[in-house]
Amino acid sequence: MLNSRRGGLLAAVCSAGLICGFAAGPAAAETLADAIALAYDSNPTLQAQRASQRALDETYVQARSGYRPSLSASVQETYSDSRTPGASGLVDTNGDGIPDTFVTRSISQSQRGNASLSLSQPLYTGGRVGAAVSAAEADILTGRENLRRVEAQVLGNVITAYVDTRRDQEALRIRQENVRVLERQLEESKARFDVGEITRTDVAQSESRLASAQAQFQTAQAQLAISRANYVAIVGQSPGDLAPEPSLANLLPASVDQAFDSAQVDNPQIRAAQYAEQASKARLSGARAERMPSVALRTTLGFSGDINPVDTDLYSRNLTTSVGVTVPLFTGGLTNSRVRQSIERNNVDRIGVETARRSVLQGLTQSWSQLSAARANIGSTDTQVRAARIAAEGTRQEQQVGLRTTLDVLNAEQELRSAELAQITARHDEYVAAASVLAQMGRLEAANLTPNVPHYDPKANFGKLRFAWGWVPWEEPIAIVDSALTPKPHEKPVSALATAPK
């Protein structure tokens, strides 16, 4: 696994120079949907978060076990050797006049065994188990929102890596074209210098610009190699011929106010904070339930008798059944302290909801502002490229008739390349900002970006655990009574989208 990953990274670096041969690329270009689908299935960060969520699902089963019976078995074997000394005390056994041995009156040996089977069934816990179950459910809902947040982060990284690679491919193409143009310009300058039309200074200017363009080309190659390596680390394979990314306009709202409204409903950070507050409220109910009585049914079946020799007819049997009520009367202030502690923790989580909301609105404002600026830059750079291309062509023609110098041509070419680079950067920034807006709104999900690809459902694993091994049918009425006064978590649906990027 490690060697293949190293091979992928090496391929990403070594193949950066192959970008020059676009015509020899594969027949089918790799799309952004392909990259998202691959990362969605194989990204280790996302896979680890899913495993963490499955582990979190088990807390529901563990909390629910408080309603279920517990059965235990105990087996004990006892060996006894009893010796009673005689009344005469010590006796001289070797004739030296010194008593050295007790005279025993009797020796008793026994070997007995005991076996018992104990069954305990809670009937009412005062709401303790009900609160634990509600807290576990709220924690699971929090975990699902954290999974949505991690998914948005991974998909955002995929989008960034994809458009970074395409931007750097285009930048390398522009730099390569610049080198070719300046090479022709240098050859033309040398030819004109040989016939005496221009001076040595004009040739030196062309040589200087070519050397600078070659250095910029090498830098662009290195930057592309870096972007390709980032792509491999996130997506899982080296990028090939990347197709243009699809528009995200149909997923974006018409105004920033609509984006704010959507974020407050669907943003996973806000929703996770709300579920965390519900979990702490359930734990507060559990702390208060420590003051309530509990009722349990206990049954014990025991056998005891000699095991050497084994004679089952002489074994005694004992069956005990009891219903016990436990009422806490005095805990030294422990219960009241836990209640006050739970109240303050619930206050922290309640305040955390507002903190998350403000943080999300701040991030959304920044992303929307960047998106607006990038859109404006796209229009400006498109105009800039058109004008710079006309200016460069006109300057070259005017040079042929002696109206422009070599430096004028070089400057015009430099302005054209700068405008083209600014254009691809503006388009890159607009797409990244759009993805960031979707992430803040809670819409940057595989279900919205690749609706035709099977998606991971965290509820499926939880559904399997609902009636897993250990479930008993009578726990349901016990749960209804025990959790009657316990606050239940409320799951809110995520807004669905009818369209996907095309």
C-alpha cells in the first residue's frame, strides 16, 4: 500500500512535464465527478470518520442494555482439611525425653461444590436509563453531522485540488507558449540585427525576456507537480487529462440572504451544536433521575453438595426470587452537585449553538464576498485578455513598418500573458469560492454533486443495531415507562436539492 502510494506521488511529479502533449492525451477526459466519486469511496479521512460513526452507534446499544436482563453463573469448589490435637498434648516420639509431636484426636476432610445462576431484570430506573438512551441518540445525531462536515471538507479539498491542477496546467501552457513566442522574437531580432535594422540593445532585450520566460516556465512545471501531488493525496490517483469543471450555479442561491437562511438550517456545524445541546439536556435529566427510586426483579437458583464422591441426590437446591426497591435518601450532596454540574454543561452547549451560528455566518460572508469579487474579476479579465491580444497583434504589425520598437513588442506580449494568467486565476478563484459557499450552506455533499453514484448511509448501520443480539421484547414497555419524563432528541431533515451540477 505504501509503495503504491509512493508510486502515485512519483508519477504525479514525473508526469508534470507531459502536460505539453495535450493532443496525445486519453480519449476520455477525467471529470470532476469521477474525482469526487473516487475520493468519496477511498479517502482515508472520510473512511476513518465513518468508522468512528459506526463505533458511536454502539453507544445506543450500550445505553439500551439498561432495560435488558442480565444473567450470570457462578461455580465454586471448597476443600477443607481439619485436624484436632489430642488432650495429652505433645508426645516424645524419638526417646530423647523431649515431647515433639501432638497426639491428634481426629482428622476431618471435605470437598464441596456450589453453583448458582442469577437473573436480574430492571423494571424501573427512575429515568436513568431513559436519559442515557436519549443522550446516546443525540450523540449519534451529532456524529452524523460531524460526518457531513468531514465529507464537505474532503469534497472541498477534491474540488480545490482539481481546479488547482487545471489552473496550473493552463498556466504551464501559457508559459510554454510565451517561451515559443519569445524564441521566434529573438530569432527575428537577430536576423534584423544582422541586416542593420535594429541595434544590439534590441537583441539583448529579447534575450533577457526569453531567459525570464524560461525561468517562469520551470517554476510553472514545479507548481504543477505540487498540485498533482496534492491531487494524488486527496483523490487517490494521479490526474490525467482533466475535463472542465461543471457549473455550480444551479446549487447556489440567488442572494446572500437565501444563503444565510439555508446555512442556519443545513450547516452541519450548527446542527451538531444543536444536537450536542440536546444530549447535555438528556444528561441533565439523568442526573436528576439519581434522586428517583429504582425497581428490579432478581432471581437466584443455587445448588450445593459434596463433590468427592459426586452424589447429585444429596445436592441441595435453593431458588430465591425478589423484587427490590432502592430509594436514595442521602448521598452527601453528590447528586445535587452532579445536577448543578449538568445544568452548567447544558448552558455551555446552549451558548455553543449561538457561537457556531456566528462562526458559520462569518465564514459564509467571507466566502460570498470572495465569490462576488471573483465573478467581477472574470468579466474584467475577459475584457483584459481580448484587449491585450488585439494590442499585441497590432504592436507586432506596427513593428514591421517601423512604428514600434522591439521593447514595445516584448511589453505587449508580457501584458497578454499576464492577462491570460489573471483570467485563469479568476475562474479558479470563482469556483473555489462557490464550493466554499456551498460548504457553509451545508450543500457540499456527494448526494448533490454526484447524485447517480451510490452514497454511504450512516443510518443503515444504526438500523441493524436497533434489534441486534440482546434485544428482548419486554424492554419496549419498560422503556416507555422509564423514559416518560425524559426529553427526546429531535432529528431535523436536511433540505434536499432537485438538481445537480452539469
